[in-house]
Amino acid sequence: MHELSICQEIIIQVNEIAFQNQASSIESITLQVGPLSGVEAPLLKQAFPFAAAQTVAANAELIIEELPIVVECKQCGAHSNVVANKLICSQCGDYHTQLISGDEMLLASVELTREKPAEKNIHLAEANHV
């Protein structure tokens, strides 16, 4: 199941994002997955808790948005939403098309939580500015 290794790589990326932003936890991770990406969304959801265990993403919600398959027609230039086994132009019916979208997996967003500074530190900072 390569979805587990994909989840582990996602966790590495979001842990780095959390560290760079001084976040204490990750609330949600949004992925955009195309049907031609070779990734099974249900298997990603199943593998995610194992990859996220004991990390800042341990309690994060994994949100998976499915992307459409879009092709551009080389004959008429139209963009068409198509199905995986029928990559033809919906305008002119030509089969000379180029895939524009549908084979990608993107880390779309990460929702982070930062801890609030301790109350004592806030008062000390205010006292120093007076």
C-alpha cells in the first residue's frame, strides 16, 4: 500500500510547515487528488492516522478534494471535463487532446494552531514598553 508512504511524506512536509510557523498543532490538511493520480483517496484516509501518530498532526483532519479530469483539444482549443476512459473533446469530438488536470496530488492547505504566549510573558512585555 503506497498510500502509507505518501501519507508519511505529507507528514514530513506539514511538520516542516508547522515548525516554520511555530505551530503547536495541525488542525486540518487539505489535499487535492485527481482520479488519474494513481492514489486511492479511501486508502489515504485509512493510512493517515498511522503516519500522523505522535506528530503535531496526530489529531488533524485529512480533507481530500477530488479534482476533475480536464483536457485541452488540439483541434479546436476547447477545455473539457471528461471521464478517465474517454479523453475526447466535448466540443468537436476530436481525440487529439492534452491532459490539463486530473493526474495531480497537491497539498492545498494546512490549518495550524499556535499556542498563546503565557500570561506572565505578556505582562512583562507590556511593562518593558511603558
